[in-house]
Amino acid sequence: MLQSDFGYTKLRWLLTILGLLLYVVDIGTDVGLALQYLLDKQFVWAGLTLVFVLAGLVTTQIFSYAWYWDDMNNVLVNPEGNPTVLGISKCGLAAVHLFGMGIFSRYYHLLKKGYHVIWPAKSSYTVEQTRDAHQNLFVLATDLSMLKLFETFMEGVPQLLLQLYIILGHDNSSILQCVCMAFSFFNIAWSLVDFRRCLRRSLPSLREMPSGLPTAVYLLYKLFTITPHILSYTLLLVLSTYTSVALAFLWLLGTTWAHLIQTNFCSCRGLEWLYRAVIGVILTFTFFNIKGQDTKVVMSIYYFFYSLINFMAPILLALLKPETQTTTYLLPVAFVIFAGTVLGLVFLMVYYICLHPRGKWREADEVDGLEKEPETMLRIKSFLQP
């Protein structure tokens, strides 16, 4: 019998459905918010909201289609040269992604295949075949979680930053905005934890990220580091909209870093440039190891400047824009930023020193982006170790 810690369990399958529902609700609430702005004749906010939705949607469709194409043309993944994927031709596959249904096709494929593996009518598989089937499910789940990670930072995080700026800078809030922000924060935390767990589980050479305390601490580490950073950027935007230029500069630094370390994730040069641009967005908000090696020094430098930005943002706003000192939000937001930054760094150290599966700091960041060994895991291997 397959060990419970190895298999793609029924709980994981049900959580996949939950992830699909959250994805739909998140997009739906953002579109609804854009329509509300249009009705209120706030065309700039409506336009920016839709731009972020389209940025996340287009980015994920491009990568999803490219991965399907690579799999179809990879003799290791498709040795029989089957001209279809999921029973869909290449032209049909292009149409599916053109209409923004690429992620839904992956959800459907994972759920359908998972159902037949987890709830077989009559199992005729050997233990080894069952093991391979479960391993393949984790590979599919990792591809999906990677796409959701891209969507989160291309759409969810910028959307959250925009909504916070509107609320704090223009005293313009609504129940729908609060709902959107709640879903955004939850999706950010969910995507990071889900990706890391799927990533480690899909690599046979790595120990699976344990559930319980390690997962909870990792979640708190990401939650308490990303939340203060987004709030700090928001306060700087309230101080001056020219902060957007500084954010663009930080994105450029992250993208340049990805160029300097020569990532090799995609099969074509143009797509590789897009991938590096996406990595630049992620690095603007959180540390992400894309090299697959010890990055203790780089991580320390990153979080030094991260802390500097967080601690300086409330102070600069209060000094350079004195009228904000009488607002109801400055002190609570400043407290969340200061306390969250300290707690986030504490949880970071606790996780990597005490709870990381490998148990050693020098191996702690073996990668937010990973290392695949079997031939069917070549994409993840490139993501981790270019």
C-alpha cells in the first residue's frame, strides 16, 4: 500500500478544487471592482484594475501554452509524438489559451487524472506504477502552482497595492474593495506556500516540506514580510506618485539580476526575457531564489534594504507630508509595518535555522525555484538551477 506521505491524497485533490474556486473568485471580484469604478466614472482606477487583471491573465496563458508546446515536442515526455494534448490539437490548444482558458484546462486535467488515480474503480497497477502515477500528479500540480505564482505577482499583488493606495491616499473605500484585498492577501500566502510544497514534493531527491509547524512558520514568514512591504510601498505612493518610478527601478534591478545569473528556463529567447521580467516583479515584493544554490549573502543583502524601506516609509511620510500625521491610518499602518517586519524576519530565521527540511542554513534556500531529476521534470530543473 502506498504510504500516505508519498501519495497525492484525497485532501490534496479537494484542496485543488478549493484553489480553483479561489482563482475564479479573485478574478471575478477584480472585474466587478473595475465595473464599479466605471459606473462611478473613475476611469483611471478602472483602467489600472483591468490592466493588472489582463497582465496576470496574459502572462499565465503564454507560459501555459509554451509548456504544453514544449511537452508535445519533447521526445522524453511525448515519445510517441502524439499531436494532441488532453485530446486537443495544437490549433485547438492555441484557441483555448487565446480565450484565457489555459489554467482551467490544467485544472481539469489534474482533477480528472487525480480522480482516476485516487479513486480507481479497480486498481490493476503495481506499486511502482502507482508510485509513478502519484509522482506525475505532483509534477502537474507544480506546473499549475508555478502559473498561479506568476498570476499572483503579476495581478494580485499590484492590484492589492493599487487598492490600498486608493483607500489610504484618496479616502475611497467600499465593501467590495475590502473583499478584493482579503482575497488578494490570502491568495498571495496560498500561492507561495502551495508552490513551495508542490515544488519540494515533485522532486524525489528532496524531503517533502512537512505540514504542521514548518508550513505554518513558513506561511507566517512570507505573510509578515510581504504585508509590511506592500504597505510601505503604499505609504511612499501616498507621499508621491513618483514612487512608481522607484518601483519600476526596483523591478529593473530584479530583472537585471535574472539576466546576470543567466536563467535558462524557457525554450526560446523571447519567452526567457518575459520570464526574467516576471522574476523582476516577484523580487520587487519578496525574495525568490532562482539560482538553486546557497544565497545566504544575497538574501541578507536583500532583507537589509527591504527593512530599510519598511522603516523609512512611515517616517518619510510623516516628515515630508505633515498633514498625514492627523489621519486615522498612519499610526496603525506604521505599527503593522514595524511589527510585521520584525516578526517576518524572526519567522524567517526560525524556519531556515530550525524547521527547514534539510535543517541547515547553508542548504535552506536550495530553492524557491528548484531542481528536477527525472526527465519529465526538466522544466522545474531549469526553473531551479539555470
